[in-house]
Amino acid sequence: MSLLEIHNLKKSFDGLEVLRDISLQVNQGQVLGIIGPSGSGKSTLLRCATGLETPDAGEIRYEGTFGLVFQNFNLFPHYSVMKNITDAPIKVQKRPKEEVYAESRALLAKMGLSDKENAYPYQLSGGQQQRISIARALAMNPDILFFDEPTSALDPELTGEILKVIRDLAAEHMTMVIVTHEMNFARNVADHIIFMDKGVIAEQGTPEEVFGSSNERMKEFLGKFGENA
Ligand SMILES: Nc1ncnc2c1ncn2[C@@H]1O[C@H](COP(=O)(O)OP(=O)(O)OP(=O)(O)O)[C@@H](O)[C@H]1O
Ligand SMILES: [Mg+2]
């Protein structure tokens, strides 16, 4: 079953065509990896898909709800960890407090952060903050989770922590769309990969197909990561 369908999406900024006729589909349980050079439109695609940006043309169809995890965590600095996670489920989704707290504690345990319930974001490492922001997104029980470069603000060790969390979610069949510059990760965790270049999908397919592609732009891009990433 497809949870998200995007048809012929277009978006320009000041005459610059950033998305030129993008169509894609995300099926239940699928992990879609989106790769491509800086400025190719990856974040704009995610922002349009999640309503943060209004497309100029095209159609976006959802079956269910989505959550979003940003590069820079975007936790509320004046809220404790627990309040960051529980606030929207209680206030927006109007779910019972006890239920939300129990679920949130389980999510914190899963992220290995049970002892941080009362901490504030400034007291946490970048990797811990990012795990909290993943817990916050999961607390809304989304059908699809979007990530925009979830590890690019982190050093290699903390990056590993986050990639493990995402890998575990994939093993639980969480439907995810992940924009990443981590080529090995994309290759290992994604079922389907989209390579964006200058606002179009220049190549797509299974990781084997895309990373083995003879597309010149694709090869040039992968070359920059050395050793085919
Ligand atoms: N709000 C905006 N106003 C004007 N131009 C924008 C805006 N958002 C994005 N752009 C432009 O759109 C293009 C695509 O940007 P986008 O952020 O989608 O790229 P990206 O593929 O996510 O790049 P990166 O890998 O560096 O994150 C860039 O040229 C960018 O300058
Ligand atoms: Mg981006």
C-alpha cells in the first residue's frame, strides 16, 4: 500500500527552478533514501512533502500521518526532554497524559536515554539531542518518518549512534524517507534510492542499481565520496 504519492511536483524560488517535475511513491514499510549534490533540491522536496513549503504545481497524496526529524534537532530549549516529547501528543493529539508518558518513557528507554528524562537540551550531546528529536517524532505515532540529513551536524561517533537507531527502526518496518550524505548508510538501509540532480530525479532504483549505475552525473557524484563511497 502506498502511504505517500507525489505527482509532478514543481517549485521555483525567484525564477530558479528547484524542483522540476518530481514524482515518487513511498510504500508501507519502505525505506526511501534520497541522495544528491548540495543544492539539488532534496530539502525543498522534503519541505514541500511535509507542508513547510508550498509547491507551485503538482499533487501530494498521503495515506496517514508523518513526522519530521531535522538536521539541527530543533528541540525546544526551554522544555525538559520529557516535555519536548510529550507536549504535542498531549496538547495537539489530545491523548491521555498517563498513556503518553508511559509511551514516551518506553521511547526514551529504546533510545538509551532513560536517565535524561528531566534534562534540558543544552545538557545533552548532539547525538543525544538527535535521539530525543527522533523520540519526539515517534511519540506522535506517525505512519511515515522523514529525516533531512539527520547526522550531518554530528561527529563520526555520534553519527554511528543515530544510524543505529534508524537501522533499528527499519528492522521494525518503520516507513522512512531519509535524505543523507552517508552513502554507505543509504546503500545498507534503503530499499529504494533516488538520486537528485538539479531539481530532477536523475537516477533511481535499488541500491545495487543506483550505486552501480553508469549515469555520468551519478558516477561523478559518487566519485566525490571516494571508492564509490
Ligand atoms: N526559501 C528559499 N528561498 C530561496 N531559495 C531557496 C530557498 N530554499 C532553497 N532555495 C534554493 O533552492 C536550491 C535547492 O536547495 P535545497 O535546500 O533543496 O538543496 P539540498 O539538495 O537540500 O542541498 P544540501 O545538500 O546542501 O542540503 C538551492 O539553490 C537553494 O539556494
Ligand atoms: Mg538540504
